[in-house]
Amino acid sequence: MSTEFNDGEKPLRNMSAYFIFSAEERPKLRLEFPNMSFREYAPRLSARFKALPPTEREKYNKKALLDKERFVRETLERKNEIERRILLLAEDTAQINHS
């Protein structure tokens, strides 16, 4: 067994409702205002998000919750994998020391 230890990539952070909304809305803004800079997009995106009716906002809150659940699940899976690899390395070291 290799003693090399690579814990892999960390899971991508979960996205907020606003961030999910922004990712969906930004392409629409670019079509409406093709020459606008990112700095100019931000206040428009924020105003559009704040103006969402509660039912629309809830859609983004649900997506954000699902993404948070994904992040927690992937973080726990990564933690378990790291712990499993540490135990394997410890077992290998113990076998080498007892040989």
C-alpha cells in the first residue's frame, strides 16, 4: 500500500438563494444591457431579488437548502474518506513496525 496521502478536493461551498438567483438572472441582464459592467449589474440584480414575490423567493430558498444539504453530505463523505485513509496508513505503519 502506498503511504502517499491525498485528501482530494474540498466540496464546493453551498450557494445562497441570492447567488443562485444571480447566476440565473445575470445572463438575462446581459441580453438587456450588453455593455454594462459587472459593477453595474450588482445593484440591478440585488433590486430584482428584493422585488421577488414571496413564492418566487421561496423557489430560490429551496434550491439553496438543497445545495446546503449537498455540501453537508459531501463534506461528511470527504471527512469519512480522510479518516478511513488515516486508519489504513496507521495499520500499514503498525505492520511495518512489527515486521
